[in-house]
Amino acid sequence: MVIPDESVDYPMKADAIPLRSLLEGKQQFVVPLFQRQYVWNQTEHWEPLWEDILRKFKEHLSGRTSAPVHFLGAMVLQQLPTQTGKVTQRQVIDGQQRLTTLQIVLAVFRDFAAQHSFTNLSGDAQEYLINSRREGSELLKLIPTQADREQFKQVLTLGSLELLNQNFLLVKKKGAKKFDKRPSMVEAYAFFYQQLTDFFAETTHLETCFSILLESFHVVVVDLDKTDDAQVIFETLNARGAPLSPADLIRNYVFLRVAQQSNNLDALYDQYWAAFDQPFWRDSVLQGRLKRPHSDVFMQYFLTAQRGADISVKHLYVEYKDWIERDKPFTTIEAELQLLAQQGVNYRNLVLAPTRSSFGRLAQFLRAYDVTTCYPLMLGFLSSGTNLDELTRVSRTIESYILRRAACGYSTKNYNNIFLAALVACKNLGFSHQTLLGFLKSLRSESAVFPSDDEFESAFLTASAYYWGQKLRYILIEINRSLFTGKTEEIEFPVLTIEHLMPQRWSANWLLPDGSKANSPMAEDDPRFDLYRQREKHIHTIGNLTLITGNLNGSISNASWDVKRPEILNNSSLPINQTLRQYDNWDEKTIEERGQWLFEQAKKIWSRA
């Protein structure tokens, strides 16, 4: 079986050589920065590779020495200029996942042999991993891309699974069923070490099997001429082999240009790009019906913000390349990297919603309301040099627009087009709060309108708690937050739950307005049915809802007002609850009064001005 890497049918002349021939001698394989990180995993790659290795071992040990060699796949290499006296270097254009894994397998053989006192075998294996009598940057035969170098160095040099486990501890969070993931190269080493341990319960044939690995596994090596365009080759590989993500291709395109134009590749990577190789950017996020990594989503939103056009993920790389080469938006590649890095931080803050960022409240709101289509608009403002006060007003207007429409039950389906049109308007007229507000107020259709105060009020006072869902909690928290003064203490909001002041099961402790006790549910032919129905409607409106802790909720859930009010006042310091002092009784009228008061607060928070 050939494990898929970035393999393709190559038009150039290729040579098939055993693994021994590929790795012997003083040389170094350099994975360029434009390559992706190590991504192979156990199910799709390590297990099939081990099955192939195991099959060849068993064939030879059973006496079938004439069995055909096993082809591991192709590797595309390009000679790099090397100073006299230095180790010869070849750039890995294709096959780095396979080559990295084979190096880890050989490191496992070396360390396993050393543990079982096969000193000569361990030394032989070392020759295929380390350039003898070399040190520093020339020591290892394989140099992975920057983000993987430290973990690879430890896998190759620590010398045992025990030391590797000490440096990369298996950690399980409290209550979790599985251990946290360790770096993929570490997991690969642990996997293959376990396989060797299981297979070589007796080490009789260890040396024979090591020779089989080096001689019976062949790779097809394609050496590119120095005149061959590595980026063109790489794009071809991506089109016909295992596809890279659009963000990977953009990364490749950027750093190939860096390599061509600058001697500071490592410095530029460390300063501007290293953060993009953190795990967050590989995590998937739902976009429409598909899951995509944050890196792809960010690049799509970034380019949409820069070009003022709806950019498809499918055409993201082509659009980015066209933008750079046709529009020439940057005087230097460093300026390009600087903006990407700044906007990467901004996107991450929008997604993770840290409260201390300049737009933390909007980020939390967008998460609560599950709206990401305004991200390009926000990125446009953030890259325009908008000052903090103006950015705050912009954030509040976007929040007000979305929340008012949600309250009125308007669809979110057109938001992509609305926020893109707002972005274009700001690009043409200037990125300012006034431009954005004027644009949103100009919208008239139901699919885009910015609801008036009257529309907002009507919906706010009559909508059911079940209609609002979890969004209601955000509204109550923000109203409560707006009531804080310098003399009040804030508490951690995540511990709060929504409480019905007049309970959902009210009939046991609450009389109807006419003073009678009701049965719930009540028959429609009961003369008091209208009173019962009105109460049921009022119970789920916002005027009857507040925020309390879970413990307090459970203790007073269905209690009467005479019991519930003092318990809330004595145990809750929230301003939204302290206002309940003014209500000696709690009925439909007071629910309406409080609902109106809450709306007046909401109108100020989510204004249309």
C-alpha cells in the first residue's frame, strides 16, 4: 500500500531507490516554510504504513526473499545552493509527510535497539538520522518546517520513549474521558515504539528486520532542476494529489516570495507567521453546512474585507494571488505579513471573545447570536485605523442592528449580502460610524431593515421566553450590566440562570386576579379561562424574567411572592433584582410595568442612533 502524501504522476525522469540510498551520506533534507505542518495520523497513515512494514518483515522471515520491493511513493526534491564544506541540502517539494514519518520510524528502531543492548544496530540507525561530526543546524538529516522543528528535534535526539513522555506529559482534564492530544510527531513515535515492542517480544530478528526496512522499501525520487519553478510544481501537486487547504496555498505563495526577495525568512516567519501555526488555526468551525479550519475562514474574511467582494473559499488562493499581483496593495512583503498578522489577532479575538479586547462585547454578542457574516466588515474597520471610540460606536451599531432584527423575528439569511454592501459603502465613503449607521438606516426591505423603536418595543414586550432561547440571557445580562455604578460590585455572569418571577407552575401558590385559585391546566369552558390564558401569556414575557444563581433558583422556584421577593433581595446583589423592591405585589400589571422599564433600558443599550 502506498500512503497518500502529496503524490502525483511526474512528467520528469524519476529514479526508484531503496530507503538506504536516499538517506546515507552527509546530506540534509529541508522542508520549506511553504509546506504544511506534519499532519499524518494513526488511523489513516501510521497503521497502514506499519502493516506494510510488518508484511515485508514476515515475508522475509518466512523465507520469501524474492518478494517484490515495496514502493512507498514519490518524493520531489530540489537541490539548494550549498557553500563549500557545508552539508549538501535538498528542498522537499513533495513527500515531506512520508519522509518525516520514516525518520521517526528509524529513530524508534535506533532507540529500541539501544534499550535492548544492540549497540551496533543503534549506531547504524543513527547514521540515517544524524550527520556525523556535524552540529547545530547541520546535525539532523531532516529539517522540518519551522512550527515542527522543536518537537522533531526532541523526537530525534532524546533517545527513549521514557524521556519523550517526560517532556510531553499525557494530561487528562478533570472529567475528560481522553487524554489531551500531544504533538503528532510525539504520538507517531509512541505508536511505532509500541508496535516494535509488540512484534519483537523476542529480539532475535531485530537486525534482519532493520536491513529489510532499508533495502525492501523503495521511494521514487524526482530531482528538479534549479530552473524548475517550485511554486508551479507545488500547485500541480495540490491540484492532482492530496489537496492542501486554500490557506496552505496562500502561505506557500507568500513565503516563496519571501525566499526569493529576502534573506530574513526565519525572522519574518517568527515575527509575523508563527502564530498562524498554533493549533487554533487548524480547529474546524462550521461555515454554512461545511466545517472548515479557522485558517481558511480567516483568509476568506480577510480577503473579502480587503477587496470588498464576496470571495469563495474554492477560489481563495487564485483571488489572493490576483490581488497581490494585479492590485499591488503592498510596497513590501513585510507590510503584507504585518497586516495578515494584525488581522489574524483581530479575527481570533472575534472568535474567542475576550472581554478585555476593544470589541470584546461585540465578539461575545456575535457568539451568543451565532452571527459571523459581519466579520469582514469588522476586519475592514480594524484595518482602516479607526480609533477606539469610533470602533466602540461601530460595534454597538452592528449589535443593535442584529439584536433588533432578532427581536422582531426577521431572517438572518441575507446578512452576508447586507454586511458586504455595508463594507463596500464604507470603502467608498470612509470607514466611520456615521457611514455605517446611514447605510443601515437606508435599508427598507424586510430582509434588511433596521427596526424602529416602535417595532422593537412591540416585539420586545410580547415575545415569549421560548422564542428568545439562550439569547434572552445575553439581553438580561447586558441590561443588568448597564445598571452598575461605581458603588456596585460585578459578579461572574456565567453562574447566573434565568428565573421566572411568577413561576411556570404558579397555580399552587398564586391566585388569579379575581382572588380565586386556579387548576392548571384549566378547561376552556371555565368562566375564568380568559384570566388563566392571560396569565399564561404574561409568565413567559421578559417582564417576568430575571437572573439569579442556580442555587437560589432551586430554593425559591415555585414559591409565592411573599417568599420569593425577600429571598431574592437578601441574596442577590444584582441591580436588575434590587429594583424589585418597589413591587409589593406581583401580577399581570406589574409584569407589564417591569417589561416596559426593561425595554427603556434596552432601547438605550441597543439604540438606532
